[in-house]
Amino acid sequence: MTKKEKRLQSLFSNPKGMRFSDLDAILKDLGYEMRQSRKGSSHYVYSHPEVEKLVVLVSHGRNDILPRYQVNDAIQSVRRLLEDL
């Protein structure tokens, strides 16, 4: 199992303790593009051309544990993407 596959598996199996840096890596591996809404803002918006739903993550540091609702939004978006592939 590759590192990318392990990260994706951890997203689905243990979303409670997901760190910003881990979810950022997962989304980028899947082809999501990240943009920061404003310079110095803590909001990061991820989009993918195949998925309508945007993923918004709020983080003040790379090692921040993300709130559950943000991780759940990312999971929904990733599942839609994987269904379409």
C-alpha cells in the first residue's frame, strides 16, 4: 500500500484526529487545487473540476487538528470524486 493510499484510508477510518497538513496532502494528491481567500487569512478553499462542492478548511497552523465538520465536508467531496472516477 502506498503512502497516498494510507492517507486516504486514514481519512475514512479515523477522521476525528485529522491534521490540516494530512488533509491538505490528501486533497492535493487527488488533484484538488488550493487557494487562500485573502493574504494572511486562515481560510483555505479547495476545488476540483470534477466536483461541485468546495472544501473550506480553517487552520492557524500546519499541525492544527481540524474540526469534525470540516473533515466531514472533505470526506463528502472526496467520495463524490471517487464515485465519478
